Amino acid sequence: MAQLNDNQFLVTGYYCRVDFRPAGTAQQQKSQQIVFGTSQTPSALIEGKWQHRQFLRVEEGVDENGVFQSQRILNGDQTDWGLDFGSEPDVLRVSLAVY
């Protein structure tokens, strides 16, 4: 996994599931006092308010000479429980939002 900017990541893998969750404040991270939600959408209690992860866009593609080339966009049915990687490694560019 590589972070491209604040809310965008390049993820690859095989035989695994990857998901994201709001990280909490720096103080919560340091003290490891983050309360996580248990629903389908990963969430965290941050400064007294529940924040939830949302995939804005998940693109499958390849890296060509250091430039990501999108080949297809995954839909919500393909990402609703996280990002599943099978026997063939995929490269995904993931754009996230928090609400």
C-alpha cells in the first residue's frame, strides 16, 4: 500500500482483504484510545462524533512507467465489504471520503 495523497492510496495484494477506517486524531492514535464501530461501513468515534469511511472511486489498473493507467472502475457491489484480492495480484487506486 502506498499513500498518494491525503485520501488516495495505491493498493496491491493477493489472497487478502483490505479496508480502510478513519484514523482518529493524533492524540487518539498516540494513546491508542480509538473506539471503532462494528457495522458494515468501517467507522470510528473521533472527538465525540462518528465518522465513516466511504469509497469515492476504486480503479483497477496497471503502472506504466510510474503512471497509473486505469482499466476499469469497481462498483459498490465489488467494494461494499472491503477490497478483496484473489490469486492474481491486482493494483487498485482508491479514493476515500469520510462522512
